[in-house]
Amino acid sequence: MDYVPALPGQNRPLEGATLDLPTSHRVPVSWLRAHASAPIKWRTVNDILPAGSASEADYEALKAELIQTKHVLQVLKKQKPTGLWGDNILGLAPNKTLGYKDVGTVSQYRHLLELGLPRDDRAFRLTERMFYRLLSRDESPDLLAEYKSSAKGNAELAIWARTLFREGATVALAHAGLIEDPRVRGSAHRIASQVSQFLRSELSARPLIRRGSRTVLHPEAYPPTAMFVATIAYMPTLQRERAGFVERLCSFLAEPLPKKKYVIQLGRKVVPPIHQLLGNPIEVDRSGNAKDMPLALHWIELLVRLGMLQTNEAAVRALQRLLADVDSQGVWAPRNLRALPKSPSRVADFAFPLEAEAKTLERRQADVTFRLAFIAKLAGWTLEYT
């Protein structure tokens, strides 16, 4: 998988005295090789170990095992010749009300990236054709996917859907490492300009209004989405070009979420704010346990890539709690782990879990064990391999 490499100085080692976090981490390579699924074993060797740590034969064997993994094959089997999954682009899970028959294309594409499927696989090429059509502002009705029917006679909904689809295409392509493609860069900058205008406006302080009995997002508000934050996180060059904007963005995303529930009104249609963010998506209890652990892990990774983890107290506390449950080997070992953590929001399901089965304790531990090691690698901590 083509992950964006950390540039010198981009992901500075975390200041333990300031954040009360370690600056070193033990990576249980042997344990992961013995107990984890093929995707996690491959990602450990390919993305965490120093280059050349494994023999060429070992790399090839791990890659071959990954490609033939049942879970990978099942995801590939669901892809259609159009490049779509589930006849939709943004669906996080099957939802008849919203028109999602299955997990959508952006999430499935990113899931294959997280599983470590080689970038030369045909599945990526099929979907990328459609993603580039979205970025080209192709107005074909077919590209409205899950909103094709509901957007008829509702120009406001059609424009909103196409805009959000372009964000989905941009994050997927950036996640794949295509960060210097001018189409991806151009789209990312356009989105950043719209979000920046929102953050600088009075709407950022009061983005919600009342319409009848509903609380709705102001029609002129363009808040960041989780997809856009990930796009910026995968594009270090853009971070440097818009450093002030990144600071404002992370400051906005460290604020508490509004207490009022709201919807997005588009003509006569009302849609839930699944991707939009009006504050910090991470919630933790007094002990630092994240209410949505998959999302917390994903968000911590994004903040580390942005060099902004220290701006988000909830994310730091969640990471502290997770690290407190790591044993002397480097294995995440909380008490009474009877099942894999699940995500209420489903926003980060593309990244967690990478384990298709969790029948054994070790399989339930492997995902978080790997993810903490990967975060430590991105953060620039000193790694000890065991």
C-alpha cells in the first residue's frame, strides 16, 4: 500500500512533558506475526518495520497471503464493473431509508487501502475512473448514485450531493497516495478555501438556525467534514502551504460539539449530518475511555499526521488510556475484552477492524495493538521491535 511518508519535521516527536505521553513504544512484531490476520501482519512489516527488515521472500509470502485472504476477496467480489460498491458513494453501512444497500464506494476503496491491497490491483483502477469523473465536475445523472432519485426536481440536493461526492473522491485518492496529482491537489485546495471562509466567518460560532420545529445547518455554512480533515492529513505539502488554516481548523475541531441535534435541509429534503463536523468528534469519559474507539484511533492518527495532537485534549486522553492498557510486550491488553470495540458512528469502519474474525483474545487485541504501533511510528517516537 502506498502510504504518504512522513517528511522531515512534519511529524515531530510528541513532547512527553507537555502531553504526558511517552516518546518511545514497543512494537510486538513476533506476537503480531504469530496471532494477527494477514492484513495486519503485512501492514506491520510493510508500514512499521524499517525498510529491509524482512527478506524479499518474506515480503512476497505475506503479500500473497493478504491477497488470498477471505475478507479481501469478499470485498473485491462486491465491486461492480462501474467501480461502485453498494450502488452508492458515501454509505457507511446499509441503510434503506437513505438508499444505501451496502457499504459505499469511498469506504470500501479506503478499506482495501487499509487492508494493504497492492495499489496495482484492478479494483482501484476501476473506482479511480469514477472518482476522477467526480473531480472533473461531470454532471451525468448516473454520478448522483444514491441521490439519483431524490435529487430529481431538487437542484439544491443535487449540488450538495455532488459537492460531498467530490470530497469523498478527493480523500480516497489522497489516502491512496496520489497527493501530487493536480486534480487531487486542485480539489483539496478548493475545499480548503470553502472551509477557510466558513472558519473566518461569524457562521463558525453560530452555524445552526431554527426553521419551523427543526434546528438546521445554516444554508451558507460549509463546515469541515471528517473526509476533508483526512485529506489534509494525507497531504503534507498542502499542510505547509496552508499552515495557518490547519491551525484554525484544528482549533475549531477541539471545541465541544453543539448540544442541539440538527439536520441539513436541501429544498424539501432533510438529510442527517453524517460527515459534517461542528466540533470535536472525540468524546471520552472521566477515565479517558473513548465512546467511539474506532473513530478515536482514526482521529488520533489524523491529528498526528497534522502535527496537531496536542491541540485536542480529548484525543490525548484517549491515547493515554489506550497506552495505559499496553503490556510489557507492547500488546494492548485491557481487562475483560470479550469483543472487538464497535463504532456507533461507523465513520471509521473502513479502518477498523482489519480483523475479520475475533474468536480468540489475541485476534481481539491485534487491531488496536497494530494501530497504536502505527501511530507511534507516525508520531516519530523511538520504536523498539520485539
